[in-house]
Amino acid sequence: MGGLEIKGHPNLMVGLDSPDDAGVYKLTDQIALVQTLDFLTPITDSPYEFGQIAAANSLSDVYAMGGEPITVMNIVCFPCCDLGEDVLAETLKGGCDKINESGAVLVGGHSVDDPEFKYGLSVTGTVHPDAVLTNSAAALGDAIILTKPVGTGIMSTAIKATLATTDNIRDAVAVMSLLNKTAASVMRQFNVNACTDVTGFGLAGHLLEMAKGSKKSITLFTRQVPLLPDVIDFANMGLVPAGAHKNREFFNSKTQIDSGVDRALGDLMFDPQTSGGLLISLNKKDAPACVERMKIQGQNAWIIGEITRESDTGFLSLI
Ligand code: CO
Ligand code: CO
Ligand code: CO
């Protein structure tokens, strides 16, 4: 942040100098605050589903830090003249249902009149200072677990092109509105080294952020990455959002894509996600048990990569 003079603080455990999912501030030796905010423009025709997705997306960053959300506030930008009040009410109801499911409590919020509708949450969570999970402590010998299929950006493009079926839309909405709560609660039962969630940089971009922060090289097994149904076909048809190309370009110098990975699959690895899954780095020997325990809890999970070697700059191989 050029020009800004950001003061540090002895209690600040995770701040702007280390790009992560949320800020963490230690209150006592027993408890630290986890703080984050996020908001989105509508991504479905259903205001209720949009509310669910935006709330799940905002809550996710607290889970990604190893925390539990406790209080939330609504952030609303709403074009009062263009959209009916029922649209806002349905959106807030979708958000509220997800907040209740998370166990957090809605304590307030703020709304402004804005030509472009936006909704999200400011979320405060807590975590034990010794249990904070950053994206920068992945270790040699770790495997990487992913807890949601990818492809929501490409699916949104297919929806806009009216090529997605109602099943396609239902699947994508189910994935995006799923809370990372169960995944996080199982993860906390294991000795996890690093965690983040998959959002705008795409799976590969967030893996590379983890690689950079941890000074490691990561190998991504592209064929083991779970995909939403039909997104590979949509990617082959070129229904790839500009953000996926931008991500691919942006991370290009620290990424190597094996010639066996075809263009469409490569694009999916960089597809910007909304409310994606957790990326969990933990010792290889614990990874299968973690996946198993998630499945017992009704949470899908896949081992999709591993930490292979030291790397000062961070590196990602897609094979
Ligand atoms: Co995040
Ligand atoms: Co975020
Ligand atoms: Co994190």
C-alpha cells in the first residue's frame, strides 16, 4: 500500500503486511479477534440465493484463519428506485439464514442508496492465539486438501450465455452457499500447518499465494481437482471469464503448466471462485484421515496437491 503509513501494533498477529484471509488481533493470551469484510454484486437471479452466497463467502475468511465467527454486520448498497423492497428483504433473509447456521449473531449493519446492488458482511470471529492458521506456514511433506469443487466463474459465464441447465445452476448455487463451517471444524481436529480459502485468484492463484508465503514449491494434481458438472465442456467452448485469463497471466512467471494439462483444464485452475472451499495444508500422513472424517460429517474433500520443496519466491507446478 504505497503512500499509506500503516502503524503496526504488538498485538497485531496478522495484518496488511502479510496478505491473508483476515486480520488477527490478540486480546489476551487466550483469545484473539479475527476480522474481515467482503461484499458481492448479484450472481444469481434469486435474491434469496444471492444473500446465502454472499454471507457464506464473507464468513469463509474467518474459518480460513482457524476462527469461529461470533458477530456479523450487514453491508448493503441498494438501488431503491430500480429494485423492489422485496428483493432486499429476500437477500437479507438468505444472508440471515446462513448467519444463523454459522452460529454467529447479527448485531447491526449499514445501507446506502447505490445504483449497483451489493451485499455482504463484516464478520468478527475469535480464535486461540496459538491456533491461528495463516496461508504462509505450509511445510515440506504436507499434502493439500480442497473442500469444494471449482468452476463457479466459468459457470456464471455459462449462465449469462444462457447455456447452463437448471441442474447446472442448482449445483453451482449449492456449492457457493455451503458454509465452510464443517470443513473448518474437522480441520481444527488435526495438526494443520496452513489454510486459506479459494476466491478471486482461483485455485492456482491461492495455492501460489500459499507457496509464496511459505517459501515452498507446490505441485497441483490437476486431474484430482473436483470440478462442477459440465464446466469442462463450457471451458472448452471458451466460456471463460476475463478474470481467469488475468489470473493466468498475473501468476505466469511463478507457474509451470505441464504440457499434458490441456487448455480448458488449465483455465479452470485459474477460474475466479465465489465462496470457494478451504485449502488445507497438513502432513501427508494425516491427510487421508482428515478427508475421511470430513466425509463422515457430510463434507466432501479431496487431496489435490503437495508441498514438494523449498523455494524462496514460491512456485506452483500444474501436472
Ligand atoms: Co479468503
Ligand atoms: Co475475502
Ligand atoms: Co488463513
